[in-house]
Amino acid sequence: MPVIRLDSIGSTSEYLKQDWQDFEDMTFVVADSQSSGHGRYDRVWESQPGKNLLFSLIIKNPLLLNKAQRLSALTAVCIRRCLTYFGIKHVSIKWPNDIYIKDKKVCGILLESQLPNYVIIGVGINVNQRKFECPTATSVCKHRILPTDLALFTDIVLRQLESDLIILQYRDNSIEDYRANNYLKGKDIEYEINNQKHFGKVLDINENNELIVINELGVSALNSGEVKLIHK
Ligand code: BTN
């Protein structure tokens, strides 16, 4: 797998997007720092230089692009598993694809696509940063006694993700793992569709990565493109 390592860049995802034709399928870009890292809803992704894992990956393989709706769940499941390899407990996936340790976010995942050409998966994992402006953010180092070697951690995450994506071409093992580690399962949530607020209790997720919610209107399947969670 080609891996491009950069000291600093605007955004690893924008870097791949700009010259997407030039990059081989499954090229990873890792950066020590980003000056305009972004997340969902154009939120800023803050990260102290050299402390965390920031990377993006471009996928062009048609077999995987045909399964684009599974890529975000698979990435979340893969990263959750990597965190558990490092001895971290209570790691779950907050739909659609945030990784939580207990009740705080340790990782954000952003998928951007231009089908049928590419999907870019951008991942930010807080590893050795101790202080955050955001009160609901956490990091790996706050949950491990031993210090975390960022180079080793990076290597494990990149290799595991590559291998899980290769397997995804033929079969998908991620759904049961996601179901078993669904942070929102059983919780009451508030969400917004077309500027209208709704409430519901989360039952599960389905194979299209939709959140299954029950309320007075019955059972509905929420699509992450249409729904914004207001809070858990
Ligand atoms: C989110 O939680 O909303 C997703 C955050 C994704 C952040 C990562 S950091 C590496 C890559 N480059 C970006 O600009 N964003 C993603």
C-alpha cells in the first residue's frame, strides 16, 4: 500500500481530492498536523501537531465502490477493534461513525465521495493529546497506563484497515460487530430531519447502516445523510 507521510498539510482528505486521478487505489496520506482539518457539517477537526493519527485513504477499486454504503461502518468497526488491541476498554461506535471511549469521542471518520470515481475516507484518532477545548473529546493516552508509540499505532491501524478492505471485496463481517458495539442502542435520542425535530429510542442499525428508531409514529430507519443527531 502506498503511504505518503507529510509533516503538515491543509487537510489529508483535500490533498487526495485535489489530484485524485494521480493517486493509486488504496493510497494513504498521513500527516503530523493539518491547518484546515475538517469533519462532518464542516466542523473544524482540531489536533495538536505530532500527537495524533490523522490520515486519509483513497479507494478507486470498483468492487469496493459498489459497496460504498458499507465503507463507513467497516472503517468504524476496524478502528474500534484496533483500539481494543491496544488494551482500551469500553470502546463503542456512535452512529454513524464516531468512536467513543465511555461517553467521549476519541475518533472521527469522514467519508467523501465522487462516484463512480472515488471514495476518500478521512480519519482522525486522538492518541497522545491530553488537553482538549471540546469537553466531550478524549484520547488513547487518557485510557492507557503505558505511553502509546504513535508510529506503531499508525502502522497497525493502516495495515488493519487495508486488510479489512481487501476482505470486504468478498464478504462483510462488520455488521454484527457494529451491532454489538452500538453506543446509541437503547438510548433516547433527539434528531433533526429537514429542520424538524424528532425524538425516539434507538433499537439497532441495519445492513444499510441506517439507525432503527422507535417513537409514537412507529419504527423508522434513519439515513445518516438526511438526519442530524442533536444529542444522545
Ligand atoms: C468528524 O468527526 O466529523 C470527522 C472528522 C474527520 C477528521 C479527519 S482528520 C484526517 C482527515 N482530514 C480531514 O480534514 N478530516 C479527516
